[in-house]
Amino acid sequence: MEELRKHAKELLENKTVAAILAYVEAGPQRTKPAIITKPEDVSKMVFNEYCLNNLAVYLTKARIKNLAKQNGTVMKLGIVAKPCDIHAVVALIQESQLKREDVYIIGMNCHGVVKDFGMEFSGETLASKCVPCETHKPLYYDIVLGEEKQTPAVSDEVLAKMQAIEKMTYEERFEYFKKEFDKCIKCYACRAACPLCYCQRCITDKTIPRWIESSPHSRGNFAWNVVRAFHLSGRCIGCGECERACPMDIPLSLLNRRMTETAKEAFAYVSGRSIETPTLVGSYDVKDSDELFM
């Protein structure tokens, strides 16, 4: 903790960065995102198993970008990031939404986070996204901090659920997701929490023509959730923030992870792992499979 605070203070005092996206304590077993711009405020910074938010979502926000513009020059933005969050930073760079030289990555070694605030950290409370995670040490960083520890070994419940759904008939699968999507209230919390949902104007906000009905009924709900899943195909980095933000507990990770697995199986591609690698939809290889996955 002190190592993180010391380094953050140096970055701000030396004007290496204009601001640092970080976590601060917000009560027992709870943190919240914060924008640290003053060296004296780094004492509020924390990093622990309750740092749930993916701070990369803020890197494309106009307000944050404006912080970097000081006296006619553009300074770097700092970000305290878990390895999975760094995948989101890399994906944003791959999609030309961010330049590597414009962000200072304080990579944190991570052994997992809790499912939600207020829980004691253990295998039973480990977030589902942490179970299959293979990146406990940051892939990209300007500095790596934090102690290396083992992630609790637990069964992959999301994978088991995916496999169970894949054994269903098409009709059963359709009914399963229809029932889940019927719970949607169109609050768009999933969109707000997703670092890859950076469009200034979402397709759901367009009324001429109206692509997706905005009212929360069965047809509009199904269209919204399926279209969003397709938009994230080969792009989702698996941070799970959309599902955690959903007030109706819709299992969005089932769709997103299945899309991720399909991209990996068919094209050997995983989003956010390499800055040098073109995006899946932005590249073409004659060796790519043309098999239709259902």
C-alpha cells in the first residue's frame, strides 16, 4: 500500500501524470473509484480484494481526457489497474481509442477480488471472473507493484452453466435467455460499466431509424441484450463489470464468455492481450475458418 502511495505521489509531484485513476476506501470492505490530482491526496489510495471497478472505463470519458490538457500541453493519465483491467486498456489501444504513450499504467499483482462488497475474501466469495483468469501479473505496465499471491482454487461455475446451456435444444436455449432478458429494465448499467462501450451515441439512443425499442418489453429487451453481446464478440475482456452492475442479476457473462471462447476456438484470438495484434474484426487471414458456430 505504502509503495503504491509513494510512487503515486512522485508521479504527481514530478508532473509525470496529470491525474491518477485509483481506488479509495469507501467503508468496511468497500472501495470506490477516485481521480487523484493532488499529491497530498494519495494517502487515500488503497488496493485490495475490494477493488472491483474496472477503472479503464473512465479513460475514454471527455471529463477525464480534459484533465490531461494543461497549459496547452497533453500530459499522461495514470491508472491503478489489475491485470484484467489492463486487458481493457490494451483493447482500447487496439481500437485506437487510446494511445499507449498517453497512459501511465501502475500494474498491480492480483490474486482475485470478491464477488461484491461486504464479503470476506475466500474461495467461496471469489468473483467468477477470477476463476478462469490466467493473468495474475500485468502484461503491460510502467511499474508493477503489490505482493504475488495464489488465487484460491475453486470450481468454474460459469463454465459449468455454459456447458449445461449448450446441451439444451435451440428452443430451450432461446426460452432460457428470453426469460432472463425479460427481467431487463433498460437501465443500461451494463453499458455504463463496460470499458468497451465507448460510443458517444449508442445504437439504442438513435430514433431515426429506431433500431432497438427503448421500452423494457420482451422484444426490445431481447434485441438490446443480443445486439450488445454481438457488439462485444471478440472484444470483451471478461472483467465482468456489466453483470455486477446489472440490478436484475441477468447472467450476462454467459453470453460474453461464450463469444470469447468462440473467438478463441475459431480464430485463436483473445481481446486485450497484445497491443501489436490487430483486432479480430479489423484483420483477415485466408486461413480463418468459415465454419458457422451455433
